[in-house]
Amino acid sequence: MRKTFIIFFATFYVMPLHAMSVINDTQIEKHLYKLITPVAVAANVPENRLKIHIVNDDTFNAFVTGGQDVFINTGLLTRIKNPNALQSVVAHELGHMIGGHMAQMSARIESEIKRTLMIQALGIGLMVAGGNPSLGAGVLAGAGGIAQQSMLSFSRDEERIADELAVDLLVRANINPNGLITVFEQMQDMSGAMESKISKTKTNHPLTSERLKNTRNKIKTIKHSGKYKNYSDSEYELIRAKLIGYLYNERQILDRYPYRDKSVPATYARAIGAMRGGALDDARTATRDLITRDEKNPYYYELLGDIEYQFGHYDDSVRAYEHALKLEPNAPQIQTALALVLSERKKNDDVTRGISLCKSALLSQPAPLTYWVLAKLYDDGREYWALAEFYNMNGDEKKAKKFASRAQQKLSPNTPEYIKSGDILEQ
């Protein structure tokens, strides 16, 4: 059970970020960057400034902060029908950014709060002045509703603008804007019956039927050759299968990918699910089948490394991870997983090599788990610094400072780890 927990932790790490759980996975992240970068560049976000976060949340949602950080919920990824539709969702969110809606919303909220407080002050004043108490109470009760209606109207207008800007962005990025129609059709299937019972003045988005109509009319006005760039459905289906394999229970996986489905995504999801459930022989058989279908996919070898580790076959696990890194050298999660196995095997130069792998992974993508593995590898005082970094990234300030203090007691003041521990203590 310990190995099962550790390897799940290593290959599909879920990291807390400001009350959100953010998933780190090289395969999924690389594909999402491939899909989203063209849209972001069209929105004038520099390619090297874009940061994608996979949020472990089952709601059908995505959002953008500051125009450079794109947050995509797993609930959206597992449900959205194709890569073009996903690009359209992100284009809509970036439409809010280039429309300046976030800054305007912030100013509007501030304005409405002030307005509400003024109305409430008037209500209090009437009561204090000896006027009709029921009149004052009525003003107080209505104040929030007035502000809410104003904000909802403002939000609906911004959503309409963001939809139009999304179409423009997609065309600018040479991506078919009909993906946005796919999204709205899917949303209508999911909530159409419920929407029919909602007043359009009581929601912060226009009704989906209205958005669908507006988008179709907008696309009709676009002048384009019609030869848009195509993005791989099969690769997108593979990352969806990986998410489902890791996040869904066995019954849900088999509902989505029954045994009669022999496709690559279905086999991938079931192999991951079998590994998580402890059916290691089934997981290994399915993974070897995937490798025979595509010997150049590094992530199948990554999965094989996970499975062999759980068997306790350290040498086989190391070979599988090494092959994965040969095919995909810049894969911080696989580097960390290999370092973890080396930290337990401890043959010859395993410790030195594990430390080197962790340092390489941290240069590419700092992650709490990498610091945790590094703490397992060090035994000269630096393990306390690594644990301080681990807890610091996880938001546990008390433990971070405790281990940073321990590190400074053990390390020489001129070492980088001593100085970094001091940075944690001074936060």
C-alpha cells in the first residue's frame, strides 16, 4: 500500500495552490500548451509568459487571471468533446482579458459596494432620525438586490463581448471558430432543461441559446479561407483517458471505457485504473500492449515504470523510466519518479544520480514532490532544507520554518541551502 500511494503521488502529483488542487503531469501539460499557445499568442500573451494550471475540480469550467495564467478544470477536460472546443473555451476566457473585463469588473464591484453602503446608510439614518422603522428596514433589505441586478447585467454584457472576441481570437490563431458552437451545444445538452426555468435577468451569463445564436451570426461575418489548422483528436483523447484513469473510480472508468472498447485511450485508462486498484498483472499486460502499438510514446514506459515499482521490481522500473526519458528528456515528473526509485534501490551511484535528476526537474518545474524525494536522498543536513521547501510549497508555514531552522543548525552559512533556508525563515 505504501508503494501504491507513493507512486500515485509521484506520477500524478496534486499540489495545493491557494485553496485549489493543481495537478502536475508532463504529458497533459505539454499537450495543453500545444493547444493553447496559439490562442494566447493571438491575444498578445508572450509564449514564454503563458502558464497553464490543471485544477483538480470536476466542474465544467476554465478561467484566466492576469492574462498569463490559464486555469483549466479537470471537469472541463474530461467532458469537452474535442481539442478545438477546448481552444474555444480558453479563447473566451482570454477574450475577457483583452476586453479589460477583469479590471472593469473589479472597479464595478467597488462602485456597487460603495453604492450599497450609501443606500444602507440612508436606511440606518431614517431609523436613527425617528422615521418609520419598517421603511428603513425595507431600504436595507433592497440594497443588496439593486447592486446584484446591476452586477448581473454588467456580467451578461461582458460575456457577450467575450464570446465575440473569442471568435476573433480563434480566427487570428487560424483555429476553426466553430469549436465555440460545439461548446455551446454541449452546454445546452447539459443544462438546457434547467435554463428554460431561469429568468435571463437572474443569471450572470446570457442564456446558452442566445449565445449559440449570437456566435453563429458572428461566424457568418468572418472572412477566412476556411483552411484552419487541425489539432490531433487522438492525442487529446489520450490525455482525457489519463485523467479519467487517475481521477475516476473503477465503475466510472468502465462506464466510459468498457472492455469491448479496444481503442488506445480505453486501454490506457483501464491500465491506469487497474494499477490504482492493485491489479498489477492486468495493468502491466495492458501497458505492454500499448507499447507494442506505439514504441515511441514515452508515457507508456512511464506507466510501466510505475507498475514495476509497485511490484518491487526496482531494476525493471529504472529501465522503463530511463527509456521514457530517452524519448522525452524534458519530463520533470518522470525524472522525479526515477529519482524516487533510485532513492530506495541505492545501488552504486543511485543516490548521486537521483540528486542530479531532482535538480534537473526543479530547474524545469519546481514541485513539492521533487523536494520530498530530494530529502530522501540527502543525509548531510540538506534534507532539512529540502523538507522546508516541500512544506513551503504546500503552504505549511509552521513546518517549513521548523525544518529551515534545523537546516541552518546543520549547514555551513556559506552554502546555498543555508541561504535559501534563511529566505524561508524571513518570509
